[in-house]
Amino acid sequence: MRLLANKVPELQGFACVRNLEDVESQIIVHFANELTEQDRQTIRLCRQLRNKVLHCDFRAARGKLAELGVSSSGQGSVQRVNVSGMTGHQIAETISAVVSGTTDISKSVADTSSTREGSIYGWLLELGNAGDFTNATGAFKAAAVIVDRLIESTARSAVA
């Protein structure tokens, strides 16, 4: 989006502003006649999704994918178990019990309400196992197609 803003004379002053949301807002205003409501939503949600991924708020990233209409299995089957204070042998026994299903001391990361409760690393594994990062790539590609279309529109306007 910054490259697009830099390419359009009327938007160049916004290309380097700190907040990407401000760049996005100006692009949407400038290209209002060329963007559908779906395009606007895709651009907005992909920016938010990008922020969630880059800032390791993976649970919220899954929510942004849902808002984009990207289906997710919602289950990476990652379990969280508190092993603090255990010896190596006790940890191994605990993990074996969780894997075999003979204990219910684990909690599915997908069922936790925050990255604090499910841990950032747990949520990273959860999204990776569930294919959510692959789905995010598809969402980013869809947003890139929109931005590319606007860049091409700008190029055609400059020639005309």
C-alpha cells in the first residue's frame, strides 16, 4: 500500500506516515470509485491480520481470518500442559499420559481465550498445525491483487 501511495502524486505525502491504517484510509478515499465494499474490507482486514501475525497475537489472527471468510479447521490439536516444577522423567510421563489420553490435565490451545492462557508459542504451533498461516497467505494474495489492480489503474491514467 505504501508503494501504491508513493506512486500517486496526491497520496505521496501519506506513503511514509507511521500508521499504515492512515495510508489505507487515503487509498480508499482516492480510489473510492474503483473499490467495491468487499475490496475495502479485504484491504482493511488483511492489514489487521498482518499486524496480528507480526505482533504474535495468533489467536486474534485466527479471528481476522474468520472475518475474511477464510475457513479454518480451528484445530491444530496443540495441547498445553503445565510442567513447571517437574523433573525430566515426570515431564516425559506426563506427556505420554496426555498423548495416550489417560489424563485430562492438558488443555487444547484452541479452547483458550488468549495467547497468555494458551501461550504465544502454543498459538504459533496451533495456527501452523491447523493451516491458518497458509490460509493467511491466500488472504494476503487476495489483497495484493486489489493493490496491483489499483497500481495498474494508476499507470493507465498516467498514460491517458
